[in-house]
Amino acid sequence: MGILGWIVVGLIAGSLARWIVRDDRSGCIYTMVVGVLGALVGGWLMSLVDNRGVDEFSIYSIFVAALGAIALLLLLHLVTGRGSTGRR
């Protein structure tokens, strides 16, 4: 997957994760970074389970990246002590 694919997967996965976790931070770059880092984390974890990580632009890749991004945001909220505020 090329850089454009990573950006698109990152934006979609980051948006899904921020919506599910109810993260109140804003910004397109922040969302993309959360999604791409989530793809790396989720891809690494899934490669341990089934030898397949995030390797192509597909629903599976977006799902794995979103799961990784959710885990990343939950860890970030745990470390920083910021819970979800607003948007209920």
C-alpha cells in the first residue's frame, strides 16, 4: 500500500476511532496520525494472530487500523487522564 493508501486508511480509521472513543481533540492531521499509528499497532497485533496485518486497502485493513486506533486512544486517555468530554 502506498503513502496515499496509508493516509486514506488513517483518516477513515482515525475518524471511526475518535467517534467510538468520543475523543474531543480536533484536526485532520491529528485524526490521520491516530489512524496511521492505529494501523501500525493493529497490523502488528493482527500479524501475531493470523500472519496478516495491514497490507492493502480493504475493509479488513480499515477494521484492523480502527481497532488499533481505538486501543491507542484508550491508552492515551488512560495516561493523560482525559476522559470524553462533550458530544453525548
